[in-house]
Amino acid sequence: MAKFVAILLFTLIAISMLQTMVMASNGNGGHHYNNGNRYGNGSLKSFQCPKECDRRCKQTQYHNACILFCNKCCKKCLCVPPGYYGHKEVCSCYNNWKTKEGGPKCP
């Protein structure tokens, strides 16, 4: 009887681990910003930039400057990072475009 319980327990653990691996390979277990279809260079059309920049700049006190530069960056890179701040790593063009002084161009 103890052998049967041990085998049953081992089988349940194995099935659970297999299910976790399948979910991770389908993208359901990873970081929620690593969606290559929704974010990243070329993920937007130029007509989508104003709406995405409104979302990105909604909470900043420098709204007009943020909108101006975000739209400029979006039209060049065709992407806007998720959230209101940070997460630029999902859009390398947006992240790597610098001012003459070497600071970030895109908000």
C-alpha cells in the first residue's frame, strides 16, 4: 500500500511539473511585458501613436513635452513602452535614441 501511495504522489508531482513547463512555454508564465506582438520595435502603426502617447504621458507633470517627444519617438520606432514610466527595454529603438547631450530622448 505504501508503494502505491508513493507512486501516486510521484505521478501527481510529475504531472504538475509538466503542466507548469507547458504553461511557461506558451508564454503564460513569463514576464507580462515580454509580449513581442504588443510591444517592441514596429509593433504599432503610426496612426496609433497619439493614443499610446496619451496613455504613456497621462500621469506626468510635463504633459506637453512628454506628448511631443513620445509622438516623435513613436513615429520613428513604431512602439511605445507599456506603463507610465520605465519599461523602455521592451522597445530598444525608443530606449536607445539619445539627445545630443547623451540623455534619453524618449519619455
